[in-house]
Amino acid sequence: MQSCPDYKQYKLYLASLSPRRKELLAQLGFQFDVVSVNIDETPLFNESAKKYVARLAVGKASAGLLQIDNDGASPVVIGADTSVVLDGDIMGKPESKAHAVDMLMRLSGREHSVLTGVAVLSNSKQNVQVNESIVRMCQITSAEAASYWHTGEPIGKAGGYAIQGLAAVYISHLAGSYSGVMGLPLFETNELLSPYFGYSK
């Protein structure tokens, strides 16, 4: 008979300072600490969006794992990266008001993909999954986009919007994972963590 795994031998870390990801991971009921990481997020030449978010998720988790001192329990680190993709183009975070308005004007009245890669790393293995959701935005005027910029919400957000915030009024349809669009798809995250901590109940 196979013995049950000893889940207490592991300690969970989130390699992100994102308040959204911290709130989402907390919803699963796992206890965790946070580590700050900073990696180069420049896409590679001819890199697909799915490979891009997967690579960055692994990179963030790896950078977090390197910072952790093993104090007895084996560290398990979550890394995640979210990108908005339109016509095959990876839309990053807006660098200015003009950039943010341009992003929203491109998304206005159209469907786009939101990809979030989630990686879970330990000292012995790594696993990664990519969640894809399809989001449709209603028609947005340039004046509305500029007004939205001044709320401060687009700053630091992939695609220049936050679905869980004021931008929710612009979302006419979502097919996929709401938590994935926010930045941490809970189904995939729970699946990846289950070998270490069991399934969230």
C-alpha cells in the first residue's frame, strides 16, 4: 500500500508582489510567503505568446527559488505571468497615457486573448501550465480611454486594463478563466500545487 505524502515537508512561496495574485492564491486556502523578483520580460525573437508567458513564469519562480534559504521545509515557489494578445502581438504594460489609450483603442470592439502562465518549482522538479481566455471589449472612445488612464488603474497592467476594477464595464464577454485574466488561474494553480500540498478544499 502506498503511503500518503507528507505535505508538511514543503513551504509555499509566491514570487510576485501583485496584490491580485496574493488575493487569488489566498482564496485557495494555502499558507504562503511572498518573495520579490525582477527579471527581463523582453520577448525573444519569433517567440509565441504561449511560450513567452510560460518562460517568464518559470523565470520568476526560478528567481524566487534562488532567494530562499532552506530552513528545514523544502521550498515550493509559484511564478506567473499574464499577457494580453491581439492579432498575435503581445501587448505589454502601458508606458504612458498615449500608450495606454492606444492599447485600449486597439482592443475596443474586438476580441483578444489573455494568456497566463503558471509555474511551480521545487528543488527537484518544475511544472508549468498556460491558461487562455478570450475577452471581448465593447466600443470605447478615446475620451473614455483617457479618463480611464487618469484613474491610475491601467498602470502596470498588461493590455492597460484591470478586469476586476473599473474596466469591468468595458468587458462584454469572457470565455475562460476570470481568475486567469486577473493574473493567476486558480484551477491550474490548484492542480500544480496538489502534489505538494494536496488539493484545496
